[in-house]
Amino acid sequence: MNQDIQSFTISIYTENNIGLLNRISAIFQRRHINIESLTTSQSEIDGVNRFVIVVNICEEQALKIVKQIEKQVETIRAFYHTEDQTIFTESSMFKIKSDLLFNEPQIQNLIKESNARIVTVNPEFFVLEKSGRRVEIEALRKELSVYGIMQFVRSGRIAVTKEEMRITEMLQAQAFNNKY
């Protein structure tokens, strides 16, 4: 297997049980692997949640982690993919003083050039939303920081695979096999 360190997106389909996040994060902690991003949400299947975890490791480690995660009782299936195999994005919000929006023409140019959108404006502040790759969000953050950012938040990665994965059929087949 390739031993080069690269970014992997690990997708984990699970039951929604208390304490599972701790057990999954412990798998990474025991191996001294830093989680770059973690997002969890409802999946495309009712009653099944999905974790999307981004880590920088070699493929051999990714395979071992997926196998270890699948040993958790509540885990239904786990997969790993490279960045080339996924379509992904992150989302962010910036809170900035309102007077800058009207008094600094460059702020309006930054909003337009970065494809950010204004979510709300009031007398004290305005809020921008920017979705895209982390490098795009970080570039906008760097440019806006010159003017002062009151608050900033960025989500973890959300991702789908480029390859068609019939995940619903896979999970239903696995649930059927586990019953019998």
C-alpha cells in the first residue's frame, strides 16, 4: 500500500447512540492521529447517522482505522476516500462591524469576488456566509482580518463520493445479513 501521507475523508454510517462519538474519537487518539475536521448528521437513510471525518494519514492507516471503527457495535459501515474521489465543501460565517460595509469599498469587492453572501445586516454588524474549499475560506478570512472580524466560525467538511455508491442498498443488505 501507498505510505504517502494524504488527506482522507472517512465516512461512517451508524446508529444514533450516546457515547459513540467518544469511542470513535478514541480510535484516532490511540493512534495519535489528529482529526482535521468532523461533521455528523442524519444520512440519506432514516435512523442512520453519518460521520464525515478528515484526517491526514497514509492509506494503510486509513484502512486499519475503518476496520477498527466497523468493530463498534453501533457502526453499520465505514469507508475511506481520497480528495480526488470526493466532492466536498465547508461553510463559514463572518461577523463584521456594519460601518465597514458602507465605509470601506474594498469590503464590498471582497464579498463579490469571493462569492460570499450577506446573511443579515443591522446597525452594529453584518454577517457573511461563504461556502467552498478551506483554502478559499481561509483566503477570505485573511483578507477580512485586516478590517477586523468580530466573530468567525467554519464548519467541518461535508462530502459525497464521485463514484456512485448505492449506500442504501448496501446498508439494507448488511442489516438483512446481520439478522440471519
